[in-house]
Amino acid sequence: MSAHWEAATPTLTSSEHPSLLYDYYGFPEEAYHIQYPCPGANDLAVQIQSTLADAQIHVELDSRRGLDHGVFVPLKIMYPEADIPCLQLSLLKGLDAKQHIELGRALTSLEIDDLLILGSGFSFHNMSAFFAQETADIKMRNEAFQAWLIDTCANRALAEAIESSG
């Protein structure tokens, strides 16, 4: 999963030989020639689709979409031989936390040995702001966000409970 693909319905790539999406700009020319010829995982996509259907989550399969840089860049670093089957699962448009937590819970019921689920992306992805000159105000806001993020992710007193609406 990467922060670079959102769909109205959870969608899985299902190509036997996924292409790559060079969904970035402004990088050196060689960045647009990176190759990662991993095999796809259509059987796994169908198994995930079935498992999520058991949890009342409808999933689409997309045999045309390639892997975006949020997937192929970390995998190229982790598995440079491109010798593991890969697929990508979209995020949901609107980025509703409750829906994503339910999706994650449903994924935990997959009974597959040697399955790696990788989520990639920064907590902050406004690249123009990322490279902007730092001011005292920006530094203060960044430090406050960083402290909040660390507390939210690491504080054992916080719970992942989903409140029921009703």
C-alpha cells in the first residue's frame, strides 16, 4: 500500500507482470528508467479479495494498473532481485480512518505464510512545503506535529478502538 493510490472501492493490482508508474516529477532522468520486474500475484489478489469479501468488504481487481513509486522504490531497496511476487492495494478515497482500520483488521485474517504487508509514505507529503525555507513559526508547527505523531503512534495508553456510530 502506498499513499499514491486512492480508489472509491479497495482495489488490488492483479497483473502477472506489473508495470511501474513513474508518478513523480522533477527528478534526474535515471529515476524514470528504474526497473523492478517482479512477478505479479494474481492468485494472492483473488485470495485477498475473497478474504475481504468474508468481512463484507468489496474489493475490485485491476489487471492494468502498475505499481507506483511508493511500492517499487522500497521494494527495490529491500529486494533488489525483484524475486518476490508483488501486488498493490489502494487506499480509500476520503481517507476515512475507520474504513482503513476495518480493512486492516480484515487483512489480519489472511492465513498465508511469508506474507509481507508494507505500507509506505511519509506522514507529511507536501513537497513544496517540505523544501521551503524553515522559519521559526514553521519549525514550531513541525515540532508540535512531530510530537503529536510520535505520541499517537507510540503511546500505549491510546487505543485503536472504532466507535460504533449508532
